[in-house]
Amino acid sequence: MVDKKQIKHIADLAKLDLKKEKEDDLLEEVASILDYMEVLEEVDVTGIEAMGHVHENENILKNDRVKEASEDIKKGILDSAPETKDNYFKVDTILNKEEE
């Protein structure tokens, strides 16, 4: 079973500010959870398939399709950008490698 020393250790690991007066309450709650886990271990789950979620929904994804745009459309889009370079949008750098 769990004792107060273990409860304090768990609280420290979780960076919890566990008040002295709450230690007994938490100890009781953790003990109750562990007792319930023992009950669940006794349940016969033979033949029951493991599942990740109660719903059987799956992601429905659409295939990507490349649609070539005319040169006029590409030029119009690039012309709307504040700055371009070699037919690409030029943007400010947002990730810099720190110099040592």
C-alpha cells in the first residue's frame, strides 16, 4: 500500500504544494484508487478486443490534388506579396540558430 512518505514523494515529483493537513485526504484517495485497480484486475477480459476510443470513427481524409495554375494567376498572386524572390514569397525569418 501507499504511505505518507510515498505521497510526499509523488507530490514533489508533480511539483504540488501539498499542505500537511491534506496528506491524509490524498493518501485515502490514492489508496481507494489502487484498491479499485485491484478489483479491475480480477475482471475476465478474455476475448475482448482492446480499443483506443469508445467510438469507431476514423479520420476521413481527402486525397491531395495538385492543380496547376496559369502563369497569369501565379504572377497575380506573387505581385500581391509585399516582397518576392525567385518566384516565391519572401518572409521574415522566424527561427534563428543562436550564435555561440
